[in-house]
Amino acid sequence: MKDEINVFEFLQQFPDEDACESYIVKKRWPTGISCPHCKNHNIYRLENQKRFKCGGCRKQFSCRTNSVLAESKVKLQKWMMAVWILTSHRKGISSVQLSKTLGVTQKTAWFLGHRIREAISQRRSLFDGVVEVDETFIGGKEKNKHASKKLRQGRGAVGKKPVVGIKNRNGQVKAAVIPDVKGSTLHCRIHGGVERGATVYTDEHLGYSGLSAFYNHEFVKHGAGEYVKGMASTNGIESFWSLLKRGYIGIYHKMSFKHLQKYVDEFCFRQNSREGVAIDVIGDVFFRSNNKRLTYKRLIHAS
């Protein structure tokens, strides 16, 4: 990330709630404040309450309304710091460490983290040009699990969740948790993420067979010790998997399958914003938080 800021610079830029509110308002509504209820731009400021009132529907709102900050009792400065920390730590930060840094409970820090991940969930877009596609498996090793939790079905990918990733040669990544690594599943994800006619590099996994009907498909044979063949390789996406797994093992220790996609979104966002200016990356999170309210009830009951 470019022009990274330190703690002292952060506190200079955001010394109080007013400074944080002003920044969030500017980033949430870059073209001017609009009512989150009716989209009207005829807005009044209620200074005593630090709220806004719509001249159309007459409803009141704040910089938190209809976003991941909605109904949160956590101060805006702590929200800002949580966003800064989560987006700047390359391998993420645990809810325990985040709670100590912010001075909140672990439960609050955990909920904060997931609300931020909700804001930075991946956008739908299609990659073109040259892309690398690969799959990996996320989860604990069977031998390390308690006896009551072992599946006793073998080794390797047993008890893990498959994740497929697509990375273009500009370094942009998108990844998704998938139910299996069958050809139909992999093809569906690739068709939903890559423009037809693009060049797709994969390994020799049979699930990628048939891609040549839609793409310029080349593959390397890892089983034969082949990792680069001309321009074809999957080294780029595999380096992303390496970072994701280092975060899994060294920082989070466990990512529940229920919330695994949110953690994948977090790592994708950091990868895709690595060339961004630190302060602008923070602003992008609040811009993307619009219309993404996440309640605790919905979070814990997510399927």
C-alpha cells in the first residue's frame, strides 16, 4: 500500500468524532449528501443532534444509516481505526488482538471485523486478457483435530473447503468458496469471472478440461514437475493462496466454514488495493459500505 500512515499520523488526521464524521460523510456521498431512504439531495443539517434531515421524506439519518455502521454504539474513531488496521495488516488481525488495540470486547471486535468484511465483499466483474486459475483447500488437518471431530475419511482435502481463485496479470484477484471441484462447478465460476476469448492458464486438473472451447486455454503439469511453460503458469494465484494460508495459520488459526467467504473477501480486497494510497483505501471501505447493513442476528445465523 502506498503512502502508509502510522498511529501518530492517523490520530493527527482523525483526532475526534467530528473529524471522523466529516471524512465518512465525504466518502459515503462523494457527489453530495443524499437521503439513504429516498435518495433526495435536499438535506438539512441538525447541528445539535449531529444528524441530517431529508427535505423530501422528512426522515432523519446520520453517517451510519443504511451502512455497516448502522446501530453501532462504537465510536467513529474506533471504527476508522479498525478499518485502517484490517486493511493495512497484510495477513489480517485476530479479533482478540483487535479488541485489545481498540479497547472493546472480543465479541465487539469480532462483529466489527465481519461488518468491515461485509463492506469489502467482492464486486462482480469480468477479467480479460491473461488470467491464472487455480483451486485450493482451506481447513485444519485431520490429524490435528479432536477425536470427536475427525471425519476418518482419509487425508489431504478431507474436512476442508475448496476455494477457486482467478488472478489477472495486473495482480487483481477474485476468489470464491465452492461446494466441490467438479468440472461443472469450476467452469461456472470461470465463466462468471472471465471474458470469453481470454487466455486462461491452469494446472492439469481434469476439472479444467473443455475450457478451450471458450478460452485460449493452456496448462502446466505440476505432477510432472512442470511449473512454467512459456508464459503459462499458475505461480501468481498460488502466491495468493500462500498468503491466505499464512493468515489462516498464523493469525486467525481457524476460519469457520460459515464465514470463510468473508475472510476470502478480506484477503482479496487487500490484494486488489495494495497499490492504493492508504487513506484512500480507508475511504473506499466506507464508500462500499452503502446499503450493506449487517445485523448480529443475520451474521450468526448465516448459512
